[in-house]
Amino acid sequence: MLGALVQFFGVIFLSGFLANRYGKKRVFIVCLSLTALFTALFYFPGKADVETMFVLNFLKSLAYAPTVPLLWAMIADVADYSEYKNYRRATGFVFAGVVFALKAGLGIGGAILGFLLSGFGYVSGIGAEQSDTAIMGIVLSSSLIPALIFGMGVAALCFYPITKKYNEQMQAELADRRSKAGY
């Protein structure tokens, strides 16, 4: 609950400010890197170290918060980039492709998590006792494994071509094109 509140207020107060000041790509990379770090740190607290887990959850939520609206803003930039390069607007196609990829990723990710926990010997059901191996699987699947995935996202963002400067240039040229008759 605290993490959701922190994320909510982080979205409202941090996203626009940071993106306007430093650029969406840079803010996304920094915030996702911090999210990966704080997620990885969940591996270390013991089961009785609840305070540390709350602090890590708070920090992870605060770091992740700006990425949520930035993702959608960057998708809009990709739609503009498509128009910039191809002289044809494809906003619906770009957003549909991203939404499909997100939904497919959520489904596939959920299945992978189920197979992973099953492989570690997780036993479902109320009152089921978990083996040490299953507990290790739970810890890994909520710390190092998602941190690795976030890290892969950071690496992929390094290839994202739309910087703040490039976006400003692109928007100016698109505005000029759109103002001309027949475009």
C-alpha cells in the first residue's frame, strides 16, 4: 500500500519535472537503473528484517514511479519518430503494437514465473509448507531475477535514439511540415 502511494505521488510530482529538465530517455534510464538496484537489494534482508524490506520497497517505488508515464510519453515520441522518418502518421499502429507487446509480455512473464516457482518446488495452497529450495525460488523471483530483467531494459534503452535534443529538433520539423498545405 505504501509503495503504491509513493508511486502515485512520484508519478504526479516527479515525472514531468524530471523529464522536462533532463529528458525522458535519461530520466527513464536512471530511474530504471535505480529500480533494478533496489529490487536486487531485496535478496539480502532476512525474513525478520521487515523494516529494511519496507525501506527498499519505498525506494523502489519512488525510483519506478517516473517510468510509468514516461513510457507512454516515449511511445508517443516513437509515433512521431515514425512520422518523421516515413512522412506518414502511424500513431494507432505504434500504440497497438506496444499494448499487444505489453499484454503478451505480462502473460508470458506470468507463465515463466509459474514454471520457475514450480521448478523450485513451490507448493500452493493455504498452510502449505515451503522447502528451503522453494523459499530461495521465491526470494530470487522477487529480487535478482526481476532486477536482471530491469537491467536488460536499461541496456535496451541505451539504443533508443530519441534524446531530448533530437526530440526537440524532430518536433520542430514535424510542426513545420504539418503547417504546410498538402501534408
